[in-house]
Amino acid sequence: MTLSQLGLSAWLVRAFAFVWGCIWASFVNVVVYRIPREMSVVKPASHCPACGAPVRPLDNLPVVSWLVLGGRARCCGAPISPRYVVVELLGGALSLAIAEVIVRALPGDTALAHATSIFLADFGLAMALVAAAFIDAEHMYLPDTITIGGTLFGLATPSLRGLGWGDVFLGAAVGFVGVWLPFIVGYKALRGRPGMGAGDAKLVMLAGAWFGWPGAAFALFAGAIQATIAALVLLGVAGKIDEPEAVRADREALQRAAAQGDVEAKDVLEQDPLGTPPGIGIMAARLPFGPFLCLAIIEWMLAGDWVRDRLAGM
Ligand SMILES: [Zn+2]
């Protein structure tokens, strides 16, 4: 069976893709909450973070439940962060975009199984990147499960993106070394501290493993440009860039433990770049870079061919 033989109405596909995306993104919300807290993402079922009551299935519908309940938990009335709805709508929008931009552009004689594999792989990547972006924005760390796991998945599936093994292995190597050498090793030698985290290098490695070296290069440059714009906007609006609340809270908990003689906590404080309070000034500002890398990788996934054509015509 091929795509054209299936002959589904475009609106049916769009509606299905959007609802599908919202449903899976509500699982992404669970991942964003539980991975940094070292909890299992499958067990137990959802509980209210405020009072611990189990969430009834009907109150757990993506987007709809939040609107019906007016953004408050049914059990105890605690406000539910709008982040949950934002992530769910983002999942719906990305699923729709992948179906429209990538799957619908496939030739009509593409086998249905191949088209489905392409959709599922790209959608899985998009959801993993949304999770990584929100975790990094809150905690300034990128879980290896996502960065290394995503890299391995990309290396295993080049044919879904019309690439060969050489493209993806070279891309991953260029992506990792291209960040690690100048921004971690080189920067540290010059300034005494790394300019990026190892998680950022692994994320650019993932970009290369999925889209070859042009994808890794785009992720790094477009990510840096968008992070700079965001930093300037933040400075213009708020006058300063605060480090994320959870990062400060984690450090203070470690400092209390170290003060009571916890050797392990003392080690972490000395070795982790986040173990000391941020310095003064724009260059020392702690703005997580991961969300901007994730955004740039999604941009390349959806519009990489278009960008390439423009660059080739210059
Ligand atoms: Zn509650």
C-alpha cells in the first residue's frame, strides 16, 4: 500500500496528527517533571504534585481538562502550571507540521510503512527535544537518556532521511568535536571555565547523527544567534538574566549538606560549574543553551532543505 492508494482526506490527517501530538506531549510533561527528580516515567500513574491525590483519567485529557478545570487541580484547587498546556499544544503543532511539511512532501508511490516510519521517527525526535528543552530551561542539565539515546537512534536510521552511514557518523563526530574542542577545552584553557556544558556538545552530536554535518553546523550557529537575541531581549525587558530557580535551590541544598560534613556534596560543588554562584555581568550570565539548540534542530528538521537551497543560491 502506498500513500496515494490510501487517499486519506488531508483534513482527516491533519486532525489526527494534531490530536496524536497533544496526547504524546502530555507524556512529555511527565518526563519533564520526573527525569530531573530521578523518578520512573511509567510508574506510578499521575498524581497531583500539590496534594498527592491520583489524577482521574478524565481530568488528565490533554489541553481539554486544563481548560475545563480552569487551570486548577480538581482534588485540592492548587494552580496547575500553564506549562502543561503549552507543551501539549506544542506537541500537537509539531506533529501537524511534520505530517504537513515532511510526510505530505513524500512522493505518492512511497510505501505506507516507510512514510509511517519517517513520521514516527521525526515525531519522536521532536518530543525528545521538547522534553530536553524544558528540562534544561529549568535545571540547566540535558539528560544523557535523550542526548546519547537520540544520537544512537539517529545513527541507526539514516535511510529514513535519505542519508547514508557516512553522513550520520561523520555528522555526529563533527557535531561533538566541533563544540567540545573550542567551547569546552579551548574556552576553559583561556577563561578558566568551560563556555558550554558537555550536554550541549552531546546535543549537537545528536543533530549531526540525524542530519549530517550541515545539520550540526546549523544547530550550533542558529542556536547561538537565537540565544543571543533572547539574551538581549531578556536584558532589555528585565534588565538582568537570573539563573533558573531550581539551579539555585539545588546548589543551596548541596551547600547545606557540605557544611554538615557531606564529602560527596562538597565534591559536586567543587567540580560542577553550577556549584558556584553566577558571576557579575552579561558574559557570566547563566542562560541555558539547550533550549536554543533544540529549537534550531527542529527548525532544520522542518526547513533544512529550504535553508540549503537558499545557501546554495547565494
Ligand atoms: Zn491536589
